[in-house]
Amino acid sequence: MNAQSSRHDGKSSRDLSREDPSDERDDRAAWAKGWALGAEIVGLSLQFVLPALVGFLVDQWLQSLPVGTVVGALLGLATAALGFIRLIRGLEERNRGR
């Protein structure tokens, strides 16, 4: 018996590969969705803070002006902004599926 004939829904593996992943519904519990969103927000916060902190530590190590802190903060701001845009687009796409 091959893999295609053993499927109960009648779809072959070729049919499954053509399905649009955006058609899938998120059937997780509300608390699981909340934890996932919270993790995304914490990740965005770390994307902003960690580069500035690394820049500060480099400034302390080299005993230089706060150039590293400013550069780290700008890089962190840029990465956090891009991550925030990605998060919002993902939420919009999930809400369109409802």
C-alpha cells in the first residue's frame, strides 16, 4: 500500500503541498496565544536593549565617548522597528483568516 492510497481524506501528497498555509486556523487556547504574543514583545524589547548595552560595554572597555552606545541604540531601534512591523503584519494576516 503506498502513502497516497492510505490517506483517509482522499488527498494525495501533491494536493497537500499545494494548500495555502494562510488557510490554517490557529486553534491554540487563548492563554497560549497570549504567551506567544508576550514572548514576541519580550524579544522585541531585547532586540532594542541588547545592542545598546553591548555598545555601552564596548565604550567602557575602550574608555571612549558614548559612540558605541549611540550606534548600538540606533541599530537596536532599527531591528526592533523591523521586528515590530513583522509582528503587526503577522497579526493582521491571522486576523484576516477569521
